[in-house]
Amino acid sequence: MKFNYKILACFLMCFMLIGMVSAWSYDNSRTFGDASAYAKITGTAPICDGERHGIYCAGEWYTNIGGEGTFLFIGINRDTWPTGHESTVFTEYNNLFEVESGQRYPLNVNGEVPYFILCAWDRTDASNGDWAWASKCGGYLGSGNLNGWKNVECSEDSDCNSNSFCDKVGGWDDWSCEPKECSSSEEKCIGADLYLCSNSKWSKDGTTLGKCGVECLQTADCGENRFVEDKFCSSNTIVSGLFRTYDNCINSKCTYTEEVKDSETCGYLCENGNCINQCSTLSDCESSGYIEESFCSNENTISRAYREYTSCSDSECVFSDEDKVIQECDDLCFNGECLERTSLEKNIYAIVIAGVIGIIIAFFTILKLIFRKRE
């Protein structure tokens, strides 16, 4: 015999549909002599009157009650069906409470949905003295929390108005809609403490480096000892600056001392607080050549200083200076230039020279005569 999978599929589908039905109805009738009694009870599985989020109802769980009979009643957290005697006695002692058809009954015991049953009880008395009674119940026997369902003020922010959020700090029975304190990514400072906006509520994040004026949590956070502000030239070759030394971290602030220190010795020149290199190779130096002005090195010779660059050492051009003869004058050198004297100037010059020579000869002749007389 082959197994009929179509029948199995149909059975499973029907079973699932039955399981999804939330309303139920049961009835019962009894007749004794001329008297007939009829009891009918209708109920529903718990229904959320707000937004449902799984086991949570942002509002309140309830059941709709309907039926026919002398009495309709609900039993809360009962492990047994009520007896005939109990069906006419409704007290908190036996957890039975009278209800009416068409009533919406809240299911809330300390915020949780309890186990509950619904019952109808009917009695009819005939004119001849016969009487009959009938009863019928349905629902969920047991005690405690039915399916873990709970009544809450909110479970999501959407359960609150636009200016509020669902504060879920603590247990589910503490969840509540609270006014929004802040917006996402917002932050603020109270003293040195940083507060971040988390779930529309301020949350203390503590002291955070770089926030709320917090420079440091420990001395190492202050960074390395260093020069601050602009450096300057304390001489032609020395770069100096204000040097800061960090001592400690006190009350989230770095403490330090400052003093002027030499930062660098330039190989060539300090300019505007920076070392200037004259050269890196010989080609960076000026071309060798004459410098300064010409001058008379003797009566008829013109000379001039010559500078020759030989190398680049320690970023500075190395050179040597030498006086070189650049011209021989035919007559006379004066103020670095050759001059030509006229014939009159030459005769006067010759006479002056001759006179000077004559005076010198006469001077030595007189000296000779003086020495002879003494002998």
C-alpha cells in the first residue's frame, strides 16, 4: 500500500489553520422533564489592543467574551474546571469572576497574561417543578504566565509619540515612554566629563582625551618635549626657539616649563629662523672672478683681488683670494688707473727728482766734512 502524501499534506494544512484560529465556542444542553437548560460560551485567544512585538503588547492583552446562560464567568489561573457548586459562587477565593456577553476582559496580572478559562452556566425551572441545568467551559487551564505574554507601556520607540522614546533600562515591567533628551550623535560636556546621546538619552562616557578640554589622562598624553612657536636666529649661524618640557598631567591639563634653547647650528647662515645652505655641490657656488675695485700695487702697476672657488664643504663655498696684476702702466698708476703725464709735467718731475737727489748728495757731503774736522 502506497502512502498518500496528498492526504498528509491536506491534514497538516488543516491542522495549521485550526491552530491559527483565535476564537472558539462551546455549548451544552440538558433536559429534565419539562425543563431544558442551554449553556454556550465563546472566547478568544489573547488579543493585543496596541502594537504587538512578539510576546510584548504595547497596550494591553484582552479576550472577547460571548455566550448564553444564567451566568457567564471567567476563571483566572485555575488548574481544574469548576464544579457545579462553584459555578454559582464567584469569589476571589476560587478565582472566579462574573462577566457579561460582549465584554472585553483585560488579561493583566502584575503585567503578565494569566491562564484563564471562560464558562457559561444555565438553570431553567419548569412550572410543574421540574428543573434542569447545563454548563460549558473553554480556555486555558493552568497557573502563571500564559505563553510568556506581557503587557508593557512600550517595546519600541514607535510605540511612543514623536517627542518621546521607549526607555528600556531595567526589567520589562519598567519600560516606559520618556521625553527625548537628545538626538543621535549629539554630545555635551559637564565639566571634564563627556556625555553621549544613546537611545535618545544622555549617557556618561567619562573623561575622554581631546574632549571637554581634556588634554591628558597621563603625562605621556601630553606628547614629546618640543620647540613651540616660531624659531628665530640668535646669531648668524644659530637657530634658537622656545623649548617646552612637560612635567605632569594634573586635572586633565598638561603642566610644563619653557626656556629658550639652541635648536640647530647652521653650516652657512641662519635666516628667519631657518638654516640656509650656500651650496650642496661646487656648481652651486658663484663663478671664480675678480672682486672689489682695482688699486695701484706700485708706481706703475694696477692690481685687483681675484677670488677662486675650490669646493663646497659643510654647505658653504670654499674659496681663496689673491691680488693679481691686471695692467702695467707706461707712465704712472694713480687711484687704480694708468695716467700719462705731459712734457711739462715730465720736466717738472725730472727737476723735482734732480733737486731731491742734489739735496741728498749735499746732505751726505756736509756729514762727511763734519766727521773729518772731528778727526
